[in-house]
Amino acid sequence: MPAIQQQESILIVGTITGNGNATVTVTKAGMTGSPLAISVPVVSPDSAATVAGKMVAAMNAVGNFSAVCLAYNVSATLYVMVLTAAANDSTMNVAYTNGSCTGLTPNAASQHAVLGDAGGITNGYCTLADFKALYSVTGADATRDAAIEDVIEDVSRAIDDATHRKFYGASPATARYFTAPTPERVYIDDCTSITAVAIDVDQSLGYNVTLTTSDYWTEPVNESFIEWLESKPFATWRLPCHQYAIRITAVWGYCLTGYHPGPIRRACLLQSNRIYERRKAAFGMTSGSDMAPQTVIKLDNDVIEMVQPYVKNWFG
């Protein structure tokens, strides 16, 4: 995912009817003095667009603001853009009001015009550094590196689709609901740890009974991940079989983030390099074994063979 600089926008409304100062207030995590109130001298009969332009000049002249943000306007719409791409700051806000002037229609809430993103790879099965080291890609290039990161993330999700698994941990623990085919077993999504198992014994969806580890085993044994639960022979409670009768709170995923199986990592590296290199092919096309041009829209056959041992053959 390429890095994206967050932007806020707010439409200035009104015409100045009395000379004085308007006030524009910027709230931004990490900005010294936030919320930062900035005075903007205005005179009658400044239009909304003129006021927006004066706000831009005043804001950009304040050191605490200009250290982290840039203001600009398009006609009467005032924009504030962060200088450094980062995860979206939901608290960021731009507001304006009449200070000692008159004529503006105050607005206390800006719009999230562009959501921020720090860039990089989300839950990828290899890193940019892995890719560049293996394929001798030297130096830093923002455009190239972002393109490689996009490919790695896309290939990682393709591996998820091919194996019906997620090779990263979805922490913290959250609740999911399952239906048992028999009172002895329930298949679930992959997880690395279970916090709680509750059952709905009266079909009220109240989940009024919490099982203990004396009621069930986790399977398969001797593995770091859990795929199903089995009732113990002398359990106090059996698994109810009506729909969504079992609620399991767990950290979901085949393994913890950053600990992908070696073949999954190698498959991601191999397929990512092939997809990235195919950018050189005309119209993004390559030739298949029958020499007919085809568009690559899935994992290559040898990559599928690499991930085949990890395919999940049942679903929670």
C-alpha cells in the first residue's frame, strides 16, 4: 500500500461584514500546541474565497502548524494536509469561527478528505527487504518500492484465498460463532489461542454456559494452531448442534504475525517477483504453455504446489 498523506477539508461560508480577526483552529496529534487557534485578519467585504486564502497564509506562517501540516485552498474550501504520511488520525480536525469579526457562518467540524496511510505491507508473508535482498534490488526508490509492496500484499491475500487460511494473528482475541455437526466435534477458523468457549443450550443465543478445559480438547495435538474442538468423554456439557450455538473467543489465525511457515514465505517471494517482472510484458500479458497470451490472475501452478500442504480442507 503506498503511503498517503491525510487531508482535512472545510468549506468557508459567509462574507465579512465587520472588520476584525477570524479564528481557525487545528487539532492534530503530535502538533505542538494542539488544538492550535490561529487568528486571521479580515476586512469587509471579504468573500468566503478571500477569507480561505487569508487563512492559508496565516496558518502556514505559524511554526507549530507548518512543522507538521500545509494549508491550501481551492476557492472557498480550505484544505490541511499533513507533511508526513502516517496512519489516519481520526482526531484531526479544522474548525473556524468569528473572532472579533462578523459575517462568517462558524463550522466546528472538518471532513476527512483523504484518509492517511503509513504505507508498507499489511500482513504480508515476506518483507520489502526480503524481496530486495533475494532479487538483488539495490537502492531506495519510493515509486518502485511502493509497487513491490503492493504486489507482496496482493500475493499474500492470494495465498490466503488458495489455502483458505490466514497466516497471521488477528490480535486481540475476538468472538466468532460456529455450528457443530455433531455433539463431539466443531470445526473452527484457525486460531493460536482460545480465551473462552460459551454455548447456547436453549436456542436463545444467550450463550449462558461457559465451558472449561475439562469439557473439551483442542486439536490437532502437538501443533501451534487449533483447527477444531472435541468433547472429552466425561465432559459436563456436550456441544449443541443448532445453528451458531457455539461462541469462541480467540486470537484468530494460523500463526502469529511475523512467524509464517517457510514455504509460505518462499511462495510469496517467488510469486511476487514473477508478478512484479510481468509489468514489462505488453498489456500485462504473458504466454502460457500453449503459447497463447494470458493475463495472470492467480497463483502459478508451482506456487500452488508449494502452498498445497497448508490448504485447509474444512471451514468453521
